[in-house]
Amino acid sequence: MLTIEPGPGGVVVVAGRLDAAQAPAAQAFLDTVEGAATLDCARLEYISSAGLGVLLKTQKRLLGSGGKLRLTGLSPHLRDIFVYSGFDQLFEIDPAA
């Protein structure tokens, strides 16, 4: 199960599992995001390659219009996934998380 919704201060809050089954709904929501956006991943439990693809597609779209996607609240496990996949080079990841 995945929830993705606007949070305080324009932050997008994502919780649950971002996998292939949830990717279309997450992409539909993220397609509405504009400019510089922050994705709060503090309650994100799991991300699959399909979920990484959703974030990459969103990042490419935002960068094309002068924006970006910033990630915050990544658990150590999820941060490792981003590092091992090289996605830590593609996203601004809040170091304090």
C-alpha cells in the first residue's frame, strides 16, 4: 500500500511501498508537481526499480523546466539503495535524514 499526498509547506509525503503495483498512481500524482519539490520519504518502507523509475522520470521532467526533486527522510536502507544504484548522484538527498 502506498500513500502519496501534499504535506505542509509544499512537501510531498510518501508512505508505504513504492513498487510496480503502485508506480502508476505515484507517477500520476508526481506528474502534477512543478518547480523545486521535496519528497518526504520518512515513512517510505520500500522502493523497487519501478519506483526508482518514477522518481527518475519526475526528476528529468522537473530539471527540464528549471526545477528539481529533493529527497528527505530516507532510512539507512533506502539511502543504501540510492547509493548502490548511483541515484544519489541524480537527486539532492537531505544529509540530515
